[in-house]
Amino acid sequence: MTDNQTDEERQVTLGSGLEPMADEVAIQALALLTGQSAPVRSTIVAADWSRLATAYRTRAALHIVDDLLPTDSDGDSSSTVNTEFREALRACEPAQRRDLLVEHLIAQVAAAMGLASPQLLDPSVGFFQSGMDSLMSVTLQRSLSESLGEALPSAVVFDYPTVDALAGYFATTLPELVEVADEDSAAAYDDLTDDELLQQLSERLG
């Protein structure tokens, strides 16, 4: 099948997490499936399981795929996320992390929409006003999930349909940015007098 796919079809397949299977592996698998002791129903897949799980989460929960995802030695799948972008985010000066995120989002959106240059994208203008369609939104959701190392909600692009809105959302979910926001908030309170702190507390409680 891989030999007969166009480059575009092959890219879609790889993007969904399914990988080409070597001929010798496929032939050996076929022999196992057609033998007398073969199970009634079997599926043999070469896959990037994390990417495949992300692709299916855009449609619905698929627990059988989630069960195949790798976990650490303690059985805890919530270990530190390690993607190229997240590493860059951690290495970046805290004050510059938001700008780095926005730059990354612009590049991801431009790629999903097939724009000739990221500079053509206005961070404050809605994606769908700029020509994004539903297929592009799924592509964007998947690419963000992969680059951020996070399983994102399937409707995240519809709920936050601008670069600015997405940046605001990720500022509340990515630890590297939440940490900066907490430090900024603490610094702001440090400059207030006791009376001003009591006033702000009163306003929040009220």
C-alpha cells in the first residue's frame, strides 16, 4: 500500500501515527495470522502510538490505544514532557517565554494553513476569518499536541480561534508559563502596602 500512495497520502498516514511496515515483517505477520492457531481477529500495526492516540483523541476517546502508550518505570504517564519546543521554552529566559510561545504558534498556524510566510498571519484575527477550514483545524490541533507534548482538547482551535487566544490559554496550562505568571503576580503584591492588599482582598471577596 505504501508503494502506491502519493506523497500527500503518505504524509496524512504518517501524520495519523501509522508507519510503513517493512515487507519482511508484514509477510511474517501474515503467516502468523493465517496459521491454524491464529486468533479469530487480529490487528498488526506499525505505529507511533503517542501520535496515533493524539489523532484519535480529536474524534473520541479510544482507551485501547491509551493502554498501549509507554509509561515510566513507576507506571506514571505524567512524567515531564520532553519535546524540542518545550526544551527551548525551559531554556529560555522566563520573561521571553510568552514571546517564544507566540512565535511558535504563528509558525504552527501558518504551516497548517499552508501560508507562504508566517508574517502573513495577524495574531489577533480569527483563524476561520483568515481562511482556515475544519481539516486545517484538525491538522493544527495535532501539530500543537505533538510539539507541546500535550493531549489537547479536540475543540481547542475552535475555543481559542486566534494566536493571541491560544497563547492566553497555554499561559494557564503550560507549567513553564504558569510559573512565570505566578512570579509576576507575587512581585506585583510585594509592591503593595498592607492597606492596598486588604483592599484587593476585600474586592475579590466582594
